[in-house]
Amino acid sequence: MRLAEVWKRLCAAGSLFLAASSSVSASSWDLSETTRSKWAAQELRQDKAPDGLPDGHIAKASKGDIGATWYSSPTTRYRHGVIGDAIEAGRLNVKDSAGTVHFLDLPESEVFEDRTPRLADLDGDGRTEVITIRSSSRGGGSVTLYGVRYGTLREIASTGFIGRANRWLNIAGIADYLGTGSLQIAYVETPHIGGTLRVFEFTGGPLREVLSARGFSNHAIGSRNLGLSATADMNGDGIADLLVPTNSRRELKALSLNSGTVREIASIKLPAELATDIHVERSAGGTAFLFGLDNGRFYRLK
Ligand SMILES: [Ca+2]
Ligand SMILES: [Ca+2]
């Protein structure tokens, strides 16, 4: 499948992690201070999820068989509390393209340890997948996919739980990092205690791990900010690359994944720890990344 087709599909699915339409040359990166006012207006204005988490929103898509998704049934039954508070979600909701709302309740031993689900047609079959972070009290986190099949919201595939209680993972991006025509999910497992970047591919069957690499972190424990990463073509080969912090979150690395291994395109040391989501700014002049550090200042990487 051509990149343009993948791009169109991502746009149609309303994915939060869009591949770049223009490349940025990571080999000549320049980090400069900026003001938040310059880029705060770009933040996605999302609707609050009904009966949802204090910080949960509705994800929407204009095409595909699912128009919206959100978490609800807030609960404190899962005593972990690493993403801003100890309130997690017990229910996943989707509104299908006909306007019918479907929901699915997790067992008491599990929660969605996440803020807002994501929508994308990962395998290109025209049916939208809902991409969630689902945790179990015994096994920790997983990436679990749901979809509407035969009129019912049901689980489609899962990475499986990490295997230990209170181990979490944070999704870093959804794009065709491999250049194969499907969309892959990149996430960092255990970002607080030394993280491992993992990339999984969904082509209709089970989720399949295609690569992993140690040494990355896209979340600070206790923070509500889950978007400490970005997706753009950073080496000009037309294939999406991933920008993600190293374990200290004081360095960003641009990674090309399309060879099936992690290849570093560029890296840049930061004057303090990355603290905010990374916003991607696209203009005729190229792509820039905007973010805040824990020194209270805001920066522009271009
Ligand atoms: Ca699909
Ligand atoms: Ca690339």
C-alpha cells in the first residue's frame, strides 16, 4: 500500500498520531526557547468523557465503523495511581457510525489504566480498531484492541499483560513505522523503571511483536501527560519515524524502525527533563516539535 493511502486512512480514523506530510531534517536540529502561547492554540480541543475520568476525553473519527470512543465508570479499585490520580476506568464505550452506543465492562480485577482510547484502522479492512491500555491487578498493563464485530463490542487482540502487578506501559505512537502498509503500535513498557520500546503489528490476527529496544521512557510517574513522544518522517525517506525520550527524559532520540530494528537518526540533549506532551507543528518551512521541560520553560526543536 502506498504511503498516501496509509496517510488517508490515518486521517479517516482520526488517529492522534498522524504521520508527517512533510519531513524534518533531524541531522540539523536546533533547540530554541519559545513561549507556550505560540503553540497552546494547537492543542486538540477534546470533549470530556461522560461519566468518565477526571481527565478523560472522547476520541472521534469522521470515517470508519466507529465514530467515537471513551472510557467511563471511574473506579479506585486498582491501587496503582501512576497517571495523575488513582481513578481509572471500568468501562469502554463506542458509538458506531449508525449512532448506536456499545459498551464493555472489565472484570473487577482489571481497569483501563489510560485517559482516552485511540481509533485507527490498523489492518486496513475498513473496520476501526479501538486501541486501549488495559491493566490487571496481577499482571500489570497490556495493549488491548477492541472493535464492533457482528453488532457487538468485543476484544479483538491483545499483547497480553506484562506479567507483574503494578507494571504499566504507555503508547508512544500509531503509524506505519515499518512501511508495510499496515499501522503498528509503538509503546514503552515500564517507563518509570527503565523502559523498553516495543512495536506490535496487527494484520487481522493476533498482535505480533516486530521489534523491541531498551532505554526509553515516555512518562514521568504521577504525571497526567501521556504524549511524551511524536511521529513524523525525520530522515526524508517517506516513512514515519518515532521521536521518544531516553530513560532520563533529558534526551530525545529520533528512531527509524522500518528495517525491523531500531536505527537512530539523531539525538538531542535537553537542558531539563521533558515534562509535557510533544506537539508537532507542520508548516511550509518543515516540521517542528514543541514541548515543555520541568524547568518550567518551553522549547521548539526544528
Ligand atoms: Ca481494521
Ligand atoms: Ca522516515
